[in-house]
Amino acid sequence: MLQVEGLVAGYGAIEALHGVDLAVAPDEAVALVGPNGAGKSTLFGVVSGLLRPWRGKVVFDGQDVTRWPAERRALAGLILVPEGRRVFAGLSAEENLRLGAYRRARGREVADRMAEVFDLFPRLLERRGQRAGTLSGGEQQMLAIGRALMGRPRLLLLDEPSLGLAPLAVREVADALSQLVRSGVTVALVEQNAAVAFGIANRGFLLDRGEVVTAGSVADLRDDSRVQAAYLGNPRG
Ligand code: ATP
């Protein structure tokens, strides 16, 4: 589904990724773990098309998308839920969802997709008319995920979905993501909360200082002292 090869990227004179290789197979859920500043968000930026790599390539579903703009990747099904949710605060929950289907679906199809989102997040159905800015953090995260789902992702990238949420909301969002994975959506997520990351994913990569240090099954990673160190000092880990 996704292949990243020899990715080098950065900001100005700072090289943040020093040649990253990784692959995600269809139907799997992978977690990208690593300490602050490891390059996780940078990697997602390059994969989603928000950031141009200096070298290397991104192959999605057999096509080299390295030079595709983010919008074209999203239309092809490579959709990012960015860190910090970024819903349109002044628009209603339903309007936010409709924007996720923009240029991708119309009429009946939009209604069908919205019904699926409401099945996954019944809370959004209750709140559909409410301005997004007045929703709780957990509801805004559900909305951000729901908006991405309106675009029928084939690969959903989630950057820190549990960040800043209350414990109950963390559980609700994590349960919904597990349900999505079971329904066959391929997922890659960056997560500071180890329990969430390893509860959803079946495989993972440890990124440190811009390089993939190790990769393996969730069971292997859990026992890896480098992974434990990356989560050390994080009370939610
Ligand atoms: P965190 O969990 O703290 O977000 P991360 O693993 O996502 O960490 P990145 O945000 O990708 O890490 O950062 C990788 C490196 O790139 C860091 O050294 C960071 O300081 C640097 N960096 C990130 N964004 C920028 C930017 N906009 N301008 C300059 N440097 C940046």
C-alpha cells in the first residue's frame, strides 16, 4: 500500500530525516513510535504531500506519488488526520464532515458516508448541528477522523490522535480506530501514548533522530528497551 524509500527531508538547513525506508501492507495497522523530535511528523508530512522531500520517494498503491500535491494524494485515498485536529471551528460538525467529501462524492454517496461516520461515532450524530469550536477535545478528534473518512481513505495517517484528550475520550477514539482497522481500513499512526499505539497497531517502527532504528511486531516492540526508553517519562505511556 505504501512504500517509503531513502527519504531525506528537512527544514531550511536542518535535515530531519536521514534516509528512511518503510512499508505498510494493505489491511495492516502500523504505529510509528519515537521520542520527541525523532521526525515522526516530518515523515507524515512528506508522505501526505505537505512537505517536499530532498531525496527519496513515496510510492502509494504502486504509483510514485513523490511529486504529487497533497490534494491529489488525498483524492487517491492517502489521507492525513493532522496533529491538533484542525476542524473548522465556526462550521457545524455536519458541515465539517461535508468538507471531507468535497470533490470526492456527491448527493447520495455523501449521505451514505456520513451515515457510516455516525455509526462509528454516534456522538457526532447528536452534535451534528453544533459548531465544531464548541465541541469537546474528544469530539473534535472524532470529527477530524470522521472528516477524513468522508474521503474514503485507503490509507489513513493519524498524527497523535489521543494527544490532549481526557482518558475517557482517549478510550473512545482508540476503540473507534480499532473498529476501523477491523473493517479493513489501512492505518498508520504516530502516538505518544504507547497503550493506544500498541492497542491499535499490529506492527510498528521506532524512529529516532531521523532514522528507523528498528521495526517489528507490536509484541517485539513492547519488549524492546529502546521503545520503552522512547516512552519513558511519558505518564500516559
Ligand atoms: P514531536 O513528537 O515532538 O512532534 P516528531 O517525532 O514528530 O516529534 P518532528 O516534528 O518531525 O518530530 O521534528 C523532527 C526534527 O525537525 C526536529 O529536530 C524538529 O526540531 C525539526 N523541525 C520540525 N518542524 C520544523 C520546522 N517547521 N522548522 C524547523 N525545524 C523543524
